[in-house]
Amino acid sequence: MDQKISTRDSPPVIGPFYIWSVDLNFRLVTFNQALSSAFARGIGAKIAAGMTPLDLLPPEKAAFSPPISEKALGEGLSLDRIKSARFSSGS
């Protein structure tokens, strides 16, 4: 189900919101139904705890995941910072 979030200082953001957590080896620990459904629709994959980016993504996308995850685990990472890192790396 899509959700709508807005604040006075920003335009509305419409979901679904993909939520997941990984361990220090980048294995999937928890995830929400929206993420599970997106993988099922997008690549026909059923995701499960313990899977890594190599299990879940095409190789060119999986290579991008550890640097972003390392940064998030080390200092926290917002959606804006992820988009900025992605675009500045030429992806």
C-alpha cells in the first residue's frame, strides 16, 4: 500500500517504503513486505534473511551495494546521500 508523507518544508513523498537491515557482512537480516514484493515483481526473486547483494542483484548493481552499506553502517546514510553518491559515481 502506498503511503503519503509530507512536511511544511518539503513536497509530499509517496511510497511504498522499502525497509531492510543488513549485518556487518551485508547479509539481509530483516525486510518489509514492500521490499519483498518489489523483488518478486522486479526480478522474480523471493528474498530471504541471510541473502547478500550477490544473491539479490545483477553483478553490476551488487558491486555498488557494499560501499553504500559500509557508509551507512559507519555513519548513517539518508536517501539524499544515497542518490548523491549514486549520481556522482556515474551510475
